[in-house]
Amino acid sequence: MPTFHDPLADAAEASEALRGLAHASRVFDDPADTYTVFGDLTATMRSLRQVLDQLAATHLAHRNRAHHDDGDHLAGDRSALAAADELHQAGTLLDQAQDHLDAAFSHSGRIAWHPTPVQTSLHHDSASAAKTVSAGALRLTVWPDAPVGEHQRYAYRITDTTTGQELEGRDLFTGAGQPVDPDRAIRDLAIFLTAAGEARQYALDNPDSEPEHAGLFPEWVAEGARTNADALTELTELTEPVDHTTEPVALESAGSEQARRWVSVVFLQGEEADQVLDVIDRDGTTAAIEHLAGYDYGEETTQAAMENGYVYDGPPTGALDRVVTGEDGYTLTYNPFAGHVSLLREHHAPPADALKDPAVVAAREAIGGIGTPTPEPAAKQQAEPVRSRRVPDPSWFEHPGVAAVKQSRGLSL
């Protein structure tokens, strides 16, 4: 809630609100809703124009307190004047932007949006690609809907055959660039339902709790998922579809001098991961791999991964993770639903050396958080970064845990 007196707190809240709007406005189920958003944006532009003027006025009013770091008051005074001037220029450009926004608002107001049949029934063109399965008393149907950018969207219907209740939605998405695959969509939907059923069971066992996935579906759906948990689990364990964008993940032959492994370069989640996911949506996975490669410090990264146990026989992935293999031996895994990204680098080491290293654990154990190794003291080897460009602060390697890779149960809205 705005304070109306604390500019720092209100600015932070406004930034977070606009960031949320940027994500939420990727999809409008009803295009008529854009008219309401237009109105709110117009008011936002007016307020932002006022903020710019007030920032400029503050710089001018307190010029007598402006100094540079070396104590030079004249330089500080000039900087305050320059900042105020730039703020006024930004305000002028904002006025122009508001004029265009008002014009778009006017044009949009003349549109009468007609309903689409996809929202209420299975589209005829999608019938051949529809998939229906039973999970106990639940019947699940999915069919391809209109793509959103690089993401394939699916519509779905959940039917409780014992009560006749039905729920339809259109908020099930694939990863960027993934082909139409109703089998994969059924599996993903089953995973979301399983998470909702587990949350329902936890809420029943702990009445005062608020489970993380309690709001994924209406209560009757969550209850149906809880009572048909075993059948849904079977759907989530279906064979993973073949991803033609990746290379086969396997160790090299036993007779090879070197075994192929993967070391973790960086694992991001939260706001940092959102920034990379935005890069994937805007510029593609190649750009994201190039960006994350800046975290690679060569031998230093390899040593850190060895010491902390982030070395795997194959790239660790969760249920809804997308995997892309790039150049230079890099493998990108990302999950737009759970909000995390990871970059791994292919590493070749003699099998004998790998077996002698107690810090190396199997990928399956690492993903499950089992047997986390205790790192032994080891002298770090100084090495030049893989990339000649500027790389991030080495403190990035406070790895939050590979177990988070499996936390991929959040319905995309």
C-alpha cells in the first residue's frame, strides 16, 4: 500500500507493481480488458510526469549542498543543474509519449471485441491435436491454443466424473520454442494438479497453514487431485518427450580416456532469473547462454564445482525444465514456471580422478539433496576467465542448492 509520505518506499512499490504488470500483461484472456489498463496507465503517466518535475525541483532547491566526492562544490552545483535539466527533458518526452498513449486509448475505445469460441469449447481445428486421459475420477483434456510469442499455449478442461463439475483454462504454457506436444501438456497439467492435491492434503492436516500451491485451482479441483493422487502420479511419470534441441546426455564409452561430466557454472532464481527469462523471451536462448557464460571463470569455476559437489553425469533437470545445448560445451536449463535458470559446462576428466574425488556425487542424489558432500580444503588455482569481457563478482557462487531445480510446480498465469 502507498504511504503518501515516504518517497523511497512508494518508489520501490511502484517499481514492483510495474514489473508485475509487465509480466501479467503478456496475456489478456479478454482483449476488452486492455481498455481498463489504458485508463490506469494514463493516470500513471500523469503521476510520473509530476514526479520528474519534483525531482528536478529538489535538485535545484538544494544546490548549495551539492558536492562531488572530492568535495568540489562548484562541480556538484553544475551536476545538480545538469540533472535538473535532463529531468525536464525527460518530462517533455513523457508528454509526447502521453499524447500517443491518449491517441491509442481513443482508438481502442472504438473497438467492439467479439468473443472467441476457444474460451468455451474445444476448437474444431484443434480437435485432431487434442489429448484426453483419465486419472481416477478426473478426466483431463488439453488442446493447442494460440501461441504467445515463442511459447505454445494450451487450453485444458478438467472434469470430475463423479460430480460433473468442469473447469476450463488457457494458462498452460510450454517453454520457448517447444513444439506442439499434447502428451507433454497432459504431463505438465498432471504435475500442477499433483501440487494442488498435496497442498490440499497439507492444509487439511494443518488447518492454520497456507500452503504454497493452495491457489492453483478451485477447491473442488484440489480435492479431486488429492483423492486421485496415485493416478495423477502415474501421469507425471510418463516418459519424457524427446527434445530435439539438445544433444543426448550420456557418459562416453568405458574405453574412453575421459568421461564426460557437467559442472555448474551458475544457478539463478527469483528476480535474477526473471531477467534472464526475459532475455530468452526477447532474444532467444543463444543470447541467454552468452550472457550467463560471463559467470564462467574457467578452472576456478571447475574447482569450485568440484569442492561443492556440483558435478553431474548429466545436466540435472526438473519436471518442467527446458534444456538447450549451446556452443563451447554449455547447457542451459530454465523453467519459466518455477522461475529459475541454470548454466552448466561440459567437463572432461579421467574417470579415475573423478572417482577419487569425494565431493562428486551422482546427479540423481544431488538433485534430491541427498548426500551433500562436505568440501575439503583445496588450494584454488588462478586462471584467466573464459571470456575476455568483464565478468560478474565471484561471490555469485553462493549456490542456493540444486534441490531447487525440482521445485517446478507453479501454474503459469
